[in-house]
Amino acid sequence: MMKLSRHVEPRYRELANVLRHELQEYAAGDYLPSEKQLASRFEVNRHTLRRALDVLVAEGRIVRRQGRGSCVLPPPIVYPLHARSAYSNVVAEMGHKSDAVLLGRRRRRASADEVRHLALESDASVIEVLTLRMLNGQPASLIAHSFAQHNEPLLATYRGGSVREYLQQQDISLTRVFSVIGAGLPSQQEAVQLLMPQQSAVLKVRTLSCDSNGVPFELACTVSRADRFQFLVVSEGEFTDDF
């Protein structure tokens, strides 16, 4: 058995510190011992243990899977932002399995932001495609892709997967014009879809992409778990894996 010291620091935080250090001995995808086993080992009650695990969940170090226990997550992905970077290609090159699930598609009135960046008439409509990005089987990002209404036929057969790859199959190659990065808290619905606490931070990225003729084509708004991503802003061709 392992006893925790009796410092002023709350027991659950002391336990979280111990477990955080021990996570270095685990590989991504490994499971921690059961809550019962850990509580017995550290001689704490289940409530204290769960609070300690909650700390690690909020930090993005582990995820709870119902009926299976606490699974160790890989470290955050360093995502390079440059003109040609594409979500699927970047994470695939890093050895991660990525997929995009189609959550919905709708036609709606364009926002002022969409009117401005997509060069639309003030009363124009857009086609919004909402996808959920999965990394290694776990939800990581929600993306709302907005397109001018006249592009609706091009999106008619999209059923999931990388939107950029789908568009490339339609002979449309997109290039990033800009990305604006911010942070905040998820909405209740976003927290549910991303399987995360509502009090944990998310990264919010708004990206405008143009087609090969330089015409604005897509405005994408991405909400990502902040514990799963770090963004690296680089010039074209300067990305290295030294981070």
C-alpha cells in the first residue's frame, strides 16, 4: 500500500500529482487500474480518488470510458497553421487516425461575417455543413463549414470524412487565407458532443479558404478541445517536428 503525505494541499490534488507523474509509465490507450484498486492502494475513499481523476480528465491526460475505466490519452497534437495545412493530412502524418462524422447540413441566412468574407450579398444564404472530428476514436473538434448557396450542388453527395478531400474529388483545391484563433468555454451542447466538462477550455478557430482562382470559398468555424491541440503558426515549408 502507498500512503499519501499529510500536506496542507488537498488530498485529491496530492493524489492527482502522484498519478500525473505515474502516467509517464503508460502508453496512450492503456488503462489505469480500477478505481477500487487505486483507492485501496492509496488508502483513500472513492470520492477522493474520483476528484483526483477529474483533475486528470480536465487536463486532457485521461478519458473515462463507460464500463472500461480511465484510458490514457496521447499528448496534445501540435498543429501547424499555414496555407496548405489540412486537418486530415496533418494528423495522419503524426500517426493518428482521423475521421469526420457528418452531424448535419442546412441552408440558412448568412451572418454578417459570412457576407463579408465570402463576398456575398447582404441577404444571401449559405450552406452549413457541421462535422465532428474524431481522433483515434475520440471526439476532438466540431467544425461548421459555411459555403455560398450556389455551391450546394457540389456538397450534395458529401456523407462524411474530410471535407477538403471530398472537394478535391470535385476538382476544388482550397488554400487557407487566414485563421483567427481564440479561446473560451464550450456551450452545453458542444461539451456533450466533445465529451468534455463544460468548465474546461476550448480553442476556437475561424478559417477562410479560397479556391485555386483566389475566390473565397469556405468559412470554417472550429471548436476544439484545448487539451488535445496546440497551434503552431509557421511560414510555408518551415514546419519541423521539434516541438
